[in-house]
Amino acid sequence: MTSRGIRVVLAEDEVLLREGLAGLLERAGFDVVGQAADADELMALVREQTPDLAVVDIRMPPTHSTEGLDAARMIREERPQTAIMILSAHVDVEHAKGLLTRGGRSGYLLKSRVADLEEFLEALDRVVKGGSVIDPALVQELLAAPRSDDRLDQISAREREVLSLMAQGRSNAGIAKQLWVTEGTVEKHVHSILGKLSLASTHSDHRRVLAVLAFLDAR
């Protein structure tokens, strides 16, 4: 499925941001079938429209705490085939992991990523196709967190770049394109990373993301 024809609902209480995002998506070929200002409106839209993708602000009225995330969990339970992209103003490790561990077709990005339109659209395409996407800032926070396990110290600077892209849900081919190296070089880096982290190799991008995050978040 290409972006053209992907049916999207947007949930964001800031009207200007919501309208701007809707315009960007429509110009990119997405079909924006509804907009919501709160979680109740979002759920009503999802039940009525059965969209391919829901783009959801993590904090919405009335309390601006986790209404968007709670709605995303409901969407996952009621409409598992609807992909979900959570947008957040700040990195929140626990909230991100809580969503991503529920399966593929989900992502967590900072709102600032929308400024890089090409990257943002690629992320939406990946979650619609069944993958997982994690904001690089979240990955870097996990990498920098203190821990007793020293296996991360064995990972080279280049391998950290590859690891970050893995956690964003990119395939080996996608990583190779991003880093301007061959796919064979990426495969060697991935094999080395998984070995150093004592993680089983897998061809599933979503399982790779979960395995890497599970290790990185171990305290």
C-alpha cells in the first residue's frame, strides 16, 4: 500500500497544528477521513470510519495527561488492523514502550519530527505496513541511561548508529540507504550488535525493535 489511498484520522486539540498536519498528509496523498479534538471524538471516528491509520497526540483534553495513549490502547484492542502513530512533545520511555510492546503497526515520534516531512511520511508508511517506529531521541535516552550491564560499552559508534536505526524499525536495506553503506555491511553490523547484546537474530523488523528496546531499557 502506498500513501495514496491510506485512510487517516487525526487527533490533536491544537487546531492550527491539526489542520496543518491534515494539509501535509493530504498533499502527500493520504486520505484524511476525520479530525478529532479529544479522545472521545477520536474513538467515535475510528469506529465509524475504520481508518488504516490513526495519528494521535499523547496528551488531550480534559486533563492533558495520557488521554491519547489510552485511546490508542482502545484502538489496538477494538481495531487491531488500524496502525497507530503517537505524537508527543517530550520523550516518555514508559509510555512509548507500553504502546510498542502491544504489537506492530505502531509508532512513537516527537512532534518535532513532523518538520522533516519525508522522514515523517516514511515513518507513517512503515507503521501502516506492519512495522514499528521509535523516535531516535528515545533510543538515545535509553542508550545513555546508567545500568549495571556493560555490554553496551562493547558497541562501537557505528554500531550505535545502526542500533538506533534498527529501533526506528528500519530494515537492513533502509539502514544501508540512510548510512550510505552496502546492505552487506549493515548485515555484519547487525549480526555483531545482536551478538554483543545476546539477542536472537530475527527477520521481523518489529521483533528486532522489541528485542533491542527490551535490552536497552533493562535497569
